[in-house]
Amino acid sequence: MKKIALLPLLLLLLSVFLTSCAQNEPVECEIFAMDTLMTVKIWGDERCLTQAVNEINRLDRTLSAVNENSEIFALNETGTAQLGEDTYALLSRAVELSKSTGGAFDPTVYPLVKLWGFPDGNYRVPDADALQSAVIGTEHVRFGGDTVTLDEGCMIDLGGIGKGYAAQCCIDLLAEQGVETAIVSLGGNVQTLGIKPNRSSWVVGIADPQEPSRAIATLVFQDSLAIVTSGSYQRYFELDGTTYHHIIDPETRYPADSGLASVTVLCDNGTTADAYSTALFVMGMEDGIEFWRREQDFEAVFITTDNRIFATEGAEDYLSECEFEVISR
Ligand code: AMP
Ligand code: MG
């Protein structure tokens, strides 16, 4: 009698054991979207992984300035468009972040990005007059209901914030589905969710700007975090011995020349981290540190063009395998 009653209990224990084994093994997917190779890895159900990948592809189609079927493309073409909830919210957030970063992050930088030839790879040094007469600035963007209207000549580029937003959406979606542990890696953007089942740390490398396939430092931590790097090595062209990279200083209208080779931002929110990394690269270290002291919602690792590493006080505990100087509050 006793033996028969034990059988269902044993089967139940076995199935719990097998499920927990399965949860300890992550499932992973690699995709090419937003112009970079991306990976999504989750400790959970394959169906959640598919949903996360679909979410990234959907955002790529919606937010891209070069995809002719995207909402942003339509807005830039016609100067006015009814936007979906996501796009409207992200553009509003981008404008807010432009204001809080004193215009260093600017989603209206697209006319300049185009003049420099980055969207189509037809690189050139633009005529100085053409650069100066380009219409940029968030005062040229007007929001009403669900419709956005741009002044003549103004165009939107969410390239400086889109990947961070996609990573954040992906993590939110996974968390809603009950996934407790995941890591999404979208180009220079990495975002983690939760603690790994075996409690080992997350280890995220910071690329050496002089030799990007190699890590110059690593960040080691346990829990949820967004880590976003903006660097001049990520996209650039060379002409007559000069290198021109893809992060434009809206003030000078030329590639930012702030003495930095890269900035890595550590933040709870992927969207904010992405906008901040672009903004800090434009600001340079001195103004970037001022900004860090004022905002209090992120930490940063700066790498200068002569490869010195500076970490804000709160980033110190995360950094390993490198020598660096600490910036105090
Ligand atoms: P990130 O790699 O996040 O720093 O973003 C760089 C991309 O954002 C560029 O390829 C441009 O499409 C766009 N971008 C360039 N300069 C700026 C800027 N100052 N503010 C916002 N977006 C920018
Ligand atoms: Mg960015």
C-alpha cells in the first residue's frame, strides 16, 4: 500500500527535478537587426525567446530611419505622421533626454548624419555651409495627440537610443512572461535580468577602443543592469588620413572631438543608458562628470583617446582586470 502511494510523489519530484534542470540550461538565439548582430539568451521557455526576438524585429521595422516601411521613415519623408504608441513614447522620451543632456543627445541630428554619409555608406566630408544650414534641434518637433509634425528640413534619427530601448522592451517582455533570468546583447548594448540560477556573476567586457575585438576591462556583477557603450571605433570612415566617426556633436556639427574614445554607462534603464552614452561621448569627460554628479541615476566608465580609464565612484566595484582612476562624487 505504502509503495503504491509513493509512486505519484516520486513522479512529481522527478518532473520538478527535470524542470529545474531545464531552467538551469539557457536557450539562446542570434539575429541580425538594427544593423548589428544581436543575441538573446534566457533561462526559460523557448516560446519566450521567440517572443523576445519578434519584439526586437518589430522595433527594428518601426524605428529605423532607413527602412522605407518604418514609421520614422514616413515621418521624415512627409514631415508629419501618426505614430504608434511605442514610437510616439520613445520620440517623446528622446526629446526629454535631449533637454536633460543640454542637447548633447539630439534625436534631430539625422540631416547631419545623412550629410556625413552614414546611413548609406556614401561617406564624405560635407560642405561647411551645408552643415551649418541643416535644420536640427528639438524645437522643430511638435507633438499633438498621437501625431508628430516636423519643421521643414528636420529629420529624426533614433539610432542613438533605439537599441537601448529595444533591450529594455525585451527585458520587460521577458519579465512579464515570468522569465527570471536573461541577457540581451544588442551590439554595444547589454542588458541583464536577474541572477543566474547557478549564482555565477555576469561578466561583460568593455572593448579596447584601439583593438575592439579585445576587452580592455570587464564589468562583473550579479543582478539586473543595462550597460551601454558608445565609441568612435564602432562606426567611422577615413579620408586623407583623418578619421571621421558617427557620433556628431550637434553644436559643431562635426564628429564629437571631446578627447574620449568610448563611454560606457551603467544604469537600471536601457533606454536612458543608451541616450546617456551618446550624450556623454559628445560632452567629454569634464562636462560628463558634472552631468553624472547632477543626475545621480547612472555610473560611467570613460576611456580617453590615449587609452586611460576613468570610472565614477559607483562603477568602481564592478570594474576588474584593468587599471583605472576613480572619479569621486
Ligand atoms: P550610439 O552608438 O548609441 O552612441 O549612437 C550613435 C548613433 O546615433 C549614430 O550612428 C547616429 O545615428 C546617431 N547620433 C549621432 N550623433 C548623435 C547625437 N549627438 N545625438 C543623438 N544621436 C546621435
Ligand atoms: Mg546611445
